[in-house]
Amino acid sequence: MSLIFSDADALIRDYDNVQKKSLDDLKHSLQQIYGKDYCHIYTYHHDLSDLNSLKYTITAICEELSNNILVLINCAAHFKDIMSHTDTAYQYTFILNTFVPILITKYLLDEMIARNHGQIVNILSSGALNGDAFISTYIHLQQQLYS
């Protein structure tokens, strides 16, 4: 999951269906905490394994949230132990955990440069710095984002 902030507006973006709580529930909880009048939240659902439509989704987000954008990208923790991964699962894990955050950052950075304003903060798991052999696929993907 990632949160994209545009001044007082917030966008909650579903990276993967890893969350136990639905986006609508999270949106409702945040609005209760911060107040509906002060917390405008937009939700977008997107299959991040569909890289062809990712740029169009980001473009639509930038058009809807035309203010300066502050982005928090939190890489989804999609992984299995090394013995449970098929070749297809490795590819899917790479796309979700490494390639998609890089592409989202690139697409949003293009918009920020055009507007001459914005910030991007990438949050990584401590798995990039230490790890467990059984989740090595996740660890090495986090290390790619770290470097």
C-alpha cells in the first residue's frame, strides 16, 4: 500500500491485495480521525502486475490531484519462502516489490519536475539490511530499492 498526499488531500493506493483491511475501511477510519471536512481521501484500485496501464493510472491521479504532490511509497511485502516460489512467482514478486515502486517514482517525478515542486519519500523494510534465508526473494528485492 502507498499513500500519496497532495496538500490536504490524500490518496490511498492499493499495491497488492496483501492488506487485511479494505481500502474503504481504512479511508473511513482516517476520515473519522481527521474529520471529513479536513481530510479528502481518494482511493484507486489498480492491478500493479499490469505495467502497461500503470502510467495511465498515475497520469489520471496527477490530473485529479493537481496540487503539489507529496508521495509516500511503501513497498508491498509480497513474498514466500525461497522453496515455495515458482519462476512465475519470482517474476510477480519482482514486479510488485521492485519494479512498480521504481516506475511510480519515475512517473510522479516527471509530474513534479513539470510543476517544479514535490517530494518523494520511499520507505523500505529493514529486510534490506538484514534478513532470513527463507525470505531471500523479498530481501534481495528490498536491497535493490535500498541501493
